[in-house]
Amino acid sequence: MNSWLLELRQQPEHDVDASAISLRALAQIGDPDQIKRLTLRCGQEPRPLGDLFSVSKLQSENELRLVGDLTRFHRLGIDHRSGRITIQGSVGNYAGAMMSGGEIFIAGAAGDFLAAPVDAFRSGMSGGRIVVRDAAGDHVGHRMRRGEIFIEGAAGDFVGSHQIAGTIVVAAEIGKSIGYAMRRGTLIVTEPPDTSRTRFSEPIEANSVICPLLGRETKAWATKNRALSFACNNVLQLVDRIAVDGFQSIRGDFAVGGQGEILFPR
Amino acid sequence: MDEFIQLNGIRINATFAEAFDMKATRLIITADDRQWATDAAAAMTGFGTSVIACGIEIAVERELAVDETPDGRPGVAILAFTVSGKEMEKQIPQRAGQCILTCPTTALFAGIEETTPKSDKRIPIGKSLRYFGDGNQISKMIGSRRYWRIPVMDGEFVCDHDVSRIDGIGGGNFILIGNNVKAVSTACRAAVQAIRTVDGVITPFPGGVTRSGSKVGSKYAALFASTNNAFCPTLRTMDPSSELTRDESVAMEIVIDGLSTAAIAHAMRVGIQAACDSQTDGGLLRITAGNYGGKLGRHHFHLAEILK
């Protein structure tokens, strides 16, 4: 399992479909020139990866590290299954789309549809963990069915829309229509969300040992990966707060017979 | 019975305890306060002294401090041993459902560290109990562990999906023999107290001690165990197989189940040492061990070697 460092050399003129930058594929390649020859779709034109990135080998195991402002690069980490993708910068839409395992750490911001399904697929993220150090766009965790998404900053509209299971924690402001059509799963936010009373329950005060379990596991994971800057202090603080002080819980979305939960501090 | 060593003037027979392979697991019970955790553990481990009729040997291993439990609450670790994996798969969900799920504020966690790859020998916990939630139960994956959250009248019962089953050993033992009940009781209690400081072992009988040690088989076809004639003082004068001498009028046995031979050997050593150090005013005369001639169990704990 080879590990690679891709450093952005120049911003592309158009949006880039970065599906080809896959850790699973790159880990099997031993020659940097072969990676440079991989084709990325830049706008309507194919372009060699080597035109946009410098490529070098890392000593770590099963890791892909990307450096630079990648807001024009979409679908990074699509179908990620194992290992670690570290992005030292911001990313475009559909980062971690349909991932089923491993870890993705985004040191900047993420675009829309983080971990969502692409094209006509109907299943979103089904395992693994995504940490976004800054803000994320709309539709975070759309159709998510397992795994964890931690957003240290704010998130846009429709967080957890059509969620089936899994956990999303947003440690700053959230947009509108959180949990839209969610069936199950857990959304943890800082403030009472503005939810429709016909689709979601009244908040009730609750306590559950599931929160300390989540807090402890996350803290252990963050500590283990401290050297890789996988810190998620805001998320940990929020989870700790609801573990110690208890939380309020809103259930829904009743419009789809959902039993999802939105938790926030008392 | 002729060869022996002495410890504080008490004879230790140069014999061995014969123990058997068993299936084992560890569970961790937590609760909002220690009282609920110990109440739940007491219920869970009730009627779990011997596989002969209980189907399981189960007891508290030790109490756990808040920094030793998965959810940061006071806890209790219990160990369970059965003769088959199937029996374990039956006993644990039944007991967890009736004794832990029912006890206010409790949660139940797997206490066996997971291997990589994950062992496929699993004992269901939440996998079975979740149906009590009648469709309102919630599965939650945290890291690689699956938990179940079942709505109950004080909030939520949280438990692991399952726990792995490992190999254990049952039937480590030693028999304390004396000339009065008080002295042998004192020695037994000292031994059990010392054994309770050892991780990875339990003494499943009441107070850690049994006075009805058994032999294999019976004159009655339906029974596969019956009283151990050799150590019954009332049979001494009429049973030629008696191993008691004229001045020996009481025998009590401490049975130890453990997760490894080393843990059982250590527990036997500290137990025998504590018994011999206890104040019995000369009432404790001898310590021996139960075996079947080495033909039934593959684990032999030789008292002389253990005490070296």
C-alpha cells in the first residue's frame, strides 16, 4: 500500500472531476510518473494529473495527502474504503461521496453534498469518518446510512437530508431544513434548530450513555491521530457538553415515518 | 495422601487440581451509581454456581472505577463460563434481559478486547435484546462497535451488539480440611478475599466456597454428579474411599474458574497462602485438591509446584 503526496501546482481554469484521485487506485501504483499520467476531467477536457499536481511518495502507510486550495476539485475521496485521505486545504462538492470506510480529514472547508451519493445512486456514506476543520456547504450527509461526519465550523441547509443512519456533528451554526426527510440517525448541533412542528417532535430533555461513548471514542481517536492534526476540538467540546449536562432531543421526520434524532445542549 | 509440604504448620498434600476447558466471556455492567451496578450484577450472577444444574458459572470478577468503564460510570466486571458455546449464547441474553435491562440506569458492555480480525465466536447481547424496543430501538455504530439503544422507562438502555467468546478453564480448586466449622470458614473466607484481588478469575459458589463438592457419576442413572464421599466426615468410618483422617471433621472446597492457567495458578497460590496465614487456632489442618486421576481434564494444577 503506497502513500502519496499531491501538491497543487496551478489552479485549473474549470471545475475538475477528481474521481480518479482515489487512494485505493493510487496505493497500487509504485511509479510517480504513472500517477502523473492519470487523466482528470477539467471542464469538458481531459487533462493529465501531472499538469496540476506535483507527485511525491510518503513514508506513511495507505495515505493520500493533498495540499492546496482544491475548491474546484469535486468528488475527492469518492467511494473511499480504507486508509486516510488528508486534504490540507478546502475541497469542492461531493467530497467523500459514498465512502464506506477509512478517514477523510479536510483541513479547510467542504463544498455541498459532503458524503452524498452522486449521479443516480441512492446510498450515501456507509462507513468511515470525515472531519472538516472549517465550514461545509449544503446537504451534508445526504442519504447517509452509516459512519460519522464531524464539522468543526458551520454547515449549510439540509444537513442530514434523507439520512438513514449514522452520526453528524456540527459544532457551529446550521442552515435551514436540518434533517429533512431523515428516517433514522443522529444529528448533534449547538442550538435548537428551526424545525417544522408537523414533521418533528417538540424537544424533550434526555440523557443517554451513548453521548459519553461517542465522546470517549472520538477523543481517543483524535488523540491517537494528534500528530496528523486530526483535531476536532469544537466537536469534542459539544459532545462532552451534552454528555455531562444532558441534552434536548427532537425526533422525526414524521413526514417519512422517520425516527431520527436531533440533539442539542440543554 | 502420604506426601505433603507444610505451610505455617498446615499440611499441603502433594496432589493436583484437575480442571477442564470451558467457554468464557467477560461483561461490564455500569450504572449511574454503584448501588445499581452491584444490584444488577447480583441479579445477573444469581443461580450461577455450577454448570451441573445452573448451566453457567458466573460471578463478579471485580468492581470497576469510573475511569475503567466505557461510559465513565461506576461499574462491575463479571466473568461467565459454560461447557459449550451454545449454552453461553442461551444464558447470557436471558440473564442480560431479565437482570440488567430491568435494573434502573444500567448499561451493558462487552468486556473482552476485540482481536483483529474480529473473532467470529460471538455471544449476542443487544442483538437479542433489541427486540424489546418493539421497533423503537436504535442501532448506533461508534468507531467499529455497534451499540443498541432501547427505550425504557428511565430513558434508554444502551448495550453492545455482542461480545466475543474466548477459551477459559473451569474447575481449579483446593479443599480446606479442619476440625471445626468456624476454623475452616475463617480460612475459606481469607482465601476467597485474597483470590478476589486476582484479575481473570471467579469463585462462583456462595461466598466463593462450596461444602457440597461432587464426584463424577452417581448410583442413580439420571445424575451425572453426586456427593464427594471421600471428603464427607459422616461417611469416614463406613466408606473405604474416605480421604479424611480421624481428627478431620469438616471439609470445604474453593472452586476457581479463570481465563488462563496462569490466572488460576496465581489465584490458588494466593488463596492457599491466605488460608494458611489466617487465624484458625489450629483448626485448619490440611489443604488438598480434587481430581479424577488426571483422566478427565487436561489442566493439572499441582499444589506443590504452585506454592514453590
